Amino acid sequence: MFRLQTIAPEQATGAVAQAYQVFPPQIGVPAPLQMLSASPALVPLQAGYIKHFMTHPKLSFKLQALIRYLAAADQGYSFCVGLNGNLLKSVGLNDVDLEAIHDNPSQAPLDDNEKALLLLTQKALRTPEALSDADFDQARARGYSDADIMDALWIGAGMQSMASLFKALVKA
């Protein structure tokens, strides 16, 4: 599947096996995490990020999935468009909703605070040169710490880097 040798879940040992266990058997280990096993040291690092975001005190599941979905869609990263689209469907969205949100993220079914952070993240990913201090001040005024803002940005930027790697390393 990949152009580099990776470690399949059934072959994983040590830190890679532990990192793969973040995902229950009914979900399985996502292909992008398996891709990172071409450099085994990256797998526990990525699993650590995943654990951090799974228990994030301020960034909801829906907000995180929307950030990932939009970033993946913008990059043409079909694997994560599908994965995050399905996660969003599990909380009530449908294909029409997702298309509308991609075209206009302000239509996302989030509260005003989360919507503001989603829009900041989208601006940072789509037109970073258009960001101003006022964008960050607005997020802070809505109760987000700088760490929360960085985490939201990290989710989107991380999706962009994984998209590039995935496209480069998946055999057609």
C-alpha cells in the first residue's frame, strides 16, 4: 500500500504496538498512522497527539472533526475527508451539510465560540497572510487560551502535512 516499508498492526511490537492500541479493534489502526511506522519513532509521537486531542478540555469532538474535515477537503486528502465526514455524520450531519460547511464554514453547527475558533483556523489555513492580531484577540475574548488556539491550528496544519505525506507515499 505504501512506497516505504511500514509495520502492520499484527506485526507491531513495543512502542508501535502500544501506540496502535489507542484505536479499539472495531475501528482499527488508521492507514495514516500505519504510514508513519516507516519511521517507528513517529508512531508514539502521533499517538500522543491523538490522546491529547481525545481528552481536550476546550475543543469539542465536533469542532476537531470539522477542522480536520475542512483541512483534508482543501488538500484533496480523500482518506481523511471520508474518515472525518463519517465521524461528523455520526453526530448528525449529512453530505449536503458537509458540502455547505466546506463552501462556507460559518454554516457549521457549532456554538458561536467554537464557530469563531473554526473560522480562525480556516483563515489560518486558507489565507494565513490575512490574519491579524484582532483575529487572535477575538478568540481570546471568547475564552480560548493561547494553548487552545495553538491546538486548533495544530490540528489543521497537521492534517495538511499528513495529506502531503499520504499522497506521496500511497501506491496508486
